Amino acid sequence: MTHSLLVCTTCASTWQNGKKVGVSGGEMLLKEISQLHQDWDRRSQFAIRPVSCMSACSHACVVTFASEGKYSYLFGDLPIDNDNILNTASAILSCAEIYSDRADGMLAWKERPEPLKSGVIARIPPLQDS
Ligand code: FES
């Protein structure tokens, strides 16, 4: 695995009396991504990693692309309602393909799938040049 796709599983949670109840939106998004990932031809290049929070909670749902020597991208405001969640999961993997093809990981606005055009929260430079 040379790349990681981090998926926040706490995003879009419902809380009652300080406890999370039911299945969160992030968990539903992770499930859709994981199902598509099984038949994805780039499967061996990306590890799907559930994480509990990436401190972008007001922008649920949130995912990050990361790889050594590449820019890291934190995307938020990803739609996960019933009409859009499958499209969002598919768009995330399409964008991941573009990310894996770029030596530096840079993702131009015009080449990103629609659900990921406006939701960039952070683009973090690589720790060192690749
Ligand atoms: S709960 Fe998802 S980023 Fe904090």
C-alpha cells in the first residue's frame, strides 16, 4: 500500500446523553467506499483507514488522501444522504485514482469529481520532497 484514504467514522453521528447512538454518516460512507474498494482496480495501492476524527467536525463528512512524499488533502462537506452517498463514495475513489497518478499528489479543481470540487479544507505539503 502506498496511499491511504482516511475516512472519519465519527462524522454525522447522533448523540444522546453524551453517547453516540446508531450508525453515523461517516460509518455509512466508509461502508460504501469499502464495498467499491473490493472491486477497484487500484485496490492494492490504497489502504482504507477508518479514523475517529480529523478535527473538521463542522464539515462532515470528511476524508483525507495521504501518501509519503505527496500533498495530503482533507476534504469535507461530502454529501451522504441516501440519494448521494453511493455517488460520493464513487467520486472519492475516482479522485483517489487521480491522486495516485500524480507524483506530488496535487489535485486541480477542474479534474476533481463534482462532490470534491468545493470541499477542500486543507492541502498539506509533503514533509519532504519526494
Ligand atoms: S467528527 Fe469527523 S472530523 Fe471530527
